[in-house]
Amino acid sequence: MAQIASFIVLMMTLAPVSFAQSGRCGLAPELEESVNKLLQSGSHYNYSGTLLVEYGSDREFIAVNARQGQGSNSLTRLSRRAGAPMETVIAERLEAATACSLARLYAFSAETSQAVAGRATWRLSIRPRDTLRLGYLMDVDVQSGLPLRVVSATPDGQVLERFEFAQFQLGGHSQAAQLPTATLNPTSTLKGTGTPRFQFAGLPPGFTLIGQGDSPVAHAVVSDGLASVSVFIEPQPKALAAGEGVVLRGSTLAYTRGTPNSYLITVMGEVPITTARLFADAVRVTTTGS
Amino acid sequence: MVGDDLIRESMSAVMDGEGSDIDIARILKAVDADPSMRAYWQRLQGSQAFLQSGVAPGSIDVSEGVRAVLVGDKPMKQQPSPLVSLAVAASVTLAVMIGGQQLLQGRDIVNPIAQVPGGVMPMQGAAPVQARYGLEPQGQAVSARPSKTADRSATSRVYEQLARERFERYGFSHAQKTAALQPNAVVPFARVPPQNR
């Protein structure tokens, strides 16, 4: 883990030099192609395996069965208790970002890597160009483009999470259903019956609104194509002085802020706390619905 | 006695950082020769320690420290040497600090570091804590005396708990809506406790 941390610090402080960046968006054509393959691999392949996930000093093994064609995945927490039930989870389908769209926010570099779960991989370093995003170090399956080992870290190199397949079986191509994607106005007001309405005065650079809803409370979802953030707002449950609290679970952070006008803003996402604060700063509560 | 008054004045001057070399020599001679003067000198230092730390004084004696400063010093001059004055002041301060620490030993008054499960990420402002299932977070110890700092700590703990509750309450929703963009679509769900779905 210490070696990985050292590498991440190095990665974050040195400019990537592995690829000559001469393509249309500053990426070498072969790197652009490889990154695009990675970004789309999640919805293209079925796979199963055993995953080791480490969050700080906590770790667990998870049996994974991804059936992208059916739009559902399953996981079984092998370290939680004997006979733990299989959990079926459904991720909403989103249009994958492209290497070029991410290149203005992240610097990419590639190099050779060791085998993971008995499979050949190449290593991709994703270094944020500002301090608003996390960095990633991925060992990517050569055949499928799926990341088999991922380390995420803060911009200053603190490792947040590491996961790695101990055992991996690649299935076939999935036949993904075409789901409609909504185009949203980033400054539209988010409504909810009996819940506060809010809008963003602005969004941190690179982030756009990709979803919104009222359940369980009014919320919005934004992303830069790699990092994602959900912002929830609700009336403050008890009389409290303004303040803030933060909890981390691996790469995911939950930042909760109580405002002087008695609202509770929760920013949840795979971003540094600086970014979470910017989102909370940008929230403008307009009124309370009836 | 006029002599005793003079010595007490010298002691006060030294404690205030305004004593001359002559005052120091006078004090050292007095505390060696007169037990009552030594006791007075100790009480004086104890009072200063109490004013600085708020803790009842014990037995602190800096005369040896002062003497050590003066070992090898040149013959006394009428005007105080700035260097010697500084050394004496430093010696007194050090002695008070050490004495204060000795007095605090064995008293569990402040435990400054929160003992939380998982790794704690040092960040500016609010103190993030690593969530971990199955274990209750341990609160941060605070001073026994209520203060504004303690109030802020209590508020911070409440917000930390609110953040923890919201992580568990909204984590699944966040995972559902963003997992497709994350490096692995299953891991975001693994971060969320299964009972909160």
C-alpha cells in the first residue's frame, strides 16, 4: 500500500510522459482509443469474479456478477457474514464520456503493468488537472478494457480506496438496451412536493447536470464524465447552529452542511472535500413547496 | 526585615522577567541559606504556574535551573546583561512548563485525538472520518470545563453524525445514478450498507 501511495504522489506531481500527446485533443491516437475503450467497457461486457475492496483500514471480498445486458449486477459480501445474501443492484444507464471530453480535466498516461487475476493489463494514470477531482491509477484488462485494479487518491496523493479482482472471468458482449438520456438545463430549479426547491448559482468547472429528482428528497446529480456528485437538500431536522460534517467511505464522501436558514445540504460524491464545499456554496434555496 | 523585603522584591522582579544579575545572585544566596525564603520562592513559582495553567501548584523549584544558567558566568555587573536576562526568563518558563506537565501527569483531562474507526483523512476545516459498518463511532474527548471550543466540538460531532446518517440514507441513490460513470459499476454499491436500501 505504501508503494502504491508513493507512486500516486509521484503520479500527481509529475507530468505524464509515457505518450506523446499529438492527437486532436492532445492525446496520442492509441491512448485516446484505449481510454475510450475503457470508458465504454462497463456497458459492453458481462463478467464475474471476486473483488477485494480496501477502504482505509477496512477491507472486504465481494463476489461480483455483472450482466450489463440485463442492466443489473449482483454482489455478495463474502467477508460480512457466513451465507450473506446476494444483492441485486441496478445502475442507471448513462452515456459514457469520451477521452477527449475528459482530456481537458485530466491528464492521461499509460505504461506496461503486471498481470491482475491472471490477465494481461496495461496501466493507466489519470491525473486531475486541478484540485477539484480525484486521481486514479488503473490496471486495465488488455482484452476487454475493463479496469481490474483501481487505486483512487486525492489530488495530493492520499490513497482513498483500492479494489482489485482476485479472480475474474470475462463473459461475452452484452446487448445493452438503448435508454433515453435527458438533456437538462443546469440552472433549472429543482422542485419537490413539500421539499425545498433549489438551484445552483454555478457549477465547479467541468461539471454538468446529468439528473435530478425529488425522492427521497430534492436532489441533483452532476458529473464531469468521471467524477460524480449528488446534492441533496432537506429541511434541517433539528435546531442546530450552522456547521458541517464529513464522512468518507473509500472514494465516496458525504459532506453535510447546515445553513443559517435551516436547510441541510448534503453533497455526496467521488470528489475532494474542496469540491463538495463548492457545490454546497452554489446551492440557492428558492422557496419551500407545499 | 529589610533584607527579606529586598529579597522578595528581587524574586518578584525575576518572576516578572525584570530581574538583574544582582537580583538573581541575591535569590540564590537567600534560598540556599534560608528555608523560609526557599519556601516563599516555591510558592511564588507555584502561583505563576497556577495563573498560566489553571492547575493547582505542586512542588516546583527552578533555583537549580537558574543556577545552571549562571554557571561559568562572569562576575556580576551592575546593569543586567540582556543575554542573561533572556536565559533566566527562558529557564523560568521552561521550569514552569515542565512543572505544569508534571502536575498534569496522571490526570485524564484532555484526549485531543478522536479515536475513530478506519483511516482519518486530514483535511482543512471539518474533520472527515472513514465510515465503517458494524462499529459505532467514538466521539472526540473534550475538556471537562465547558467552553466555546467544546460547544463547537459538540456541533461538529452532530454534523458528523448527520453526514454519516445521510451517507447511509442517500448512498444507494447516489450509487444507482452514478455507478455507470465510475471505474467499476458494482463498487459504488459495495460502499453502501446493505440494510439501507
